[in-house]
Amino acid sequence: MNNRGESSQSEEISICLVGAVKPQTVRVLEGTTVDELLSKVICFDEADLQEINGMRRLMKESILVVPYRDFLTLFVRGAVVEERVVTLQRGATSEDILAHIEPLEGADIQRFLQKKRYTNGSVLEIFQRKRSAKKDNSRCENS
């Protein structure tokens, strides 16, 4: 225990690696740096490790996208048929990305299309549209 009454031992977390790396889930201690993690896995020759903040500490279960050099590499999840890595030319637009994914019925495509710039190596969340509250007048009928 430390002086705040917390356990001083780090717990293991799962990190899902995708992109310019052999896809895998790796268990590491919470607080491990991205550089420490990447030193234990095989990255492809085309990996752009300069795009990654190697000093960032991994604090929770997450997805780490290793970007490809000279490309925009994203992991798309949420309201899509299949969560997947999308690799496109740098400068790709929302419309370009949309052509490579299959949104679910009810996906908030308008919200997605509003975003204009994407950070290489990021996780892109496609949200469901909020359901509008429909009035149920069936209980308000005159008797």
C-alpha cells in the first residue's frame, strides 16, 4: 500500500494492436509505455513509429493503432458491420473513409461526415443516431 491507501502494484491490462503490426492482443502492466510495448512485438517495415507518442503510458484496456508510413491509418469501430483498420492516402476525407466501411442501419453518418481532419493512428468511433422520442398517444384516447 502507498501513502494514499492504494495498492502500489500495477495490474495487467489488454492492449489490442492493429495497423502496421502483426494484429494481436498483448497483456502488459498498467503504466507500460508504448515504446516498451512496441519493443516486444513485430512491426512491419512500413510502420511509421515517428507518428506514435512512445512515452505515453498505457493506463487502461485499449486499441493501439500503429500507422503505416505515408498513409492515413485508422481503426473504425462502433456502428459498423465490421470493426477494422482502414488505410488510405493522407488527406483522405470522411467520404473516402465511408467508402471503405459498412455502417449499420441507424449509424449517425451526418455526424461522421462533419469531421474534416483525422489523426494518423487514431481510433474512429461511428455513433448510432439518437432515437427521437415519439409520442405514444394510445393511452390518451377518450373513453
